Amino acid sequence: MAIVGLDHIQIAIPEGGEGKARAFYGDMLGMHEAPKPDNLAPSGCWFERGSVSLHIGIDPDFMPARKAHPALLVDDLGALRDRLEAAGYEIDDGKPINGYSRCFSFDPFGNRIEFMERV
């Protein structure tokens, strides 16, 4: 037995937050909404871009993930930072990591998201 990959990451949001999730993950980050299986619809939403699959799930006892986070690889961190800042999202550079430019931000629900670009 061996782990051979990562299928998806799930992020929790509060009930009724799908519209804000679509605006952030779809419009702001450029991910495409993926269809969900009928037995999992209608709550939440799924997004994909390339090999990245991000599932947004409803948690009735939602608390934002302020430390745990996905780290998304991007191809133009500067442009994404500018876009996030222009939309009013907080940016935190964090500590440097060799081989990457990176920053952290938060989705509309307060979940921490890391953005990384290989340099």
C-alpha cells in the first residue's frame, strides 16, 4: 500500500455561502466550477483548475481555518496579489521559503489560503 497522489482538498464554509465561494474561487482565482454528483448536490460547490480540485463544503458549525490551509501553485503571484489587494483582501507574506515566492490571504469566510510561485 502506498499513497500515490492527492485527489482533492475540502474547505468548509457556512450555510448559504456558495455565492461568495463562486465569486472568490471562480471569479477571483479563475477556477472552473465542476459538476457534483447528484447525491452530493445541492449544497456546496466544487472547483477545478488543471490538476487541482477544491471542494467547498457546508458546515453547520462553521469556524474558519486560520492555520490549516491549502497551498495553491500559481504562475503569476504578483498579478494575483494585485488582484486580491484591489478587491480588499488582506495579504501576508509569511516567512520566506527557498525556491518560492509566496503569500497568504483569506477567502470571504476567513479560511487561510497560501499562494506559491516557483522561482
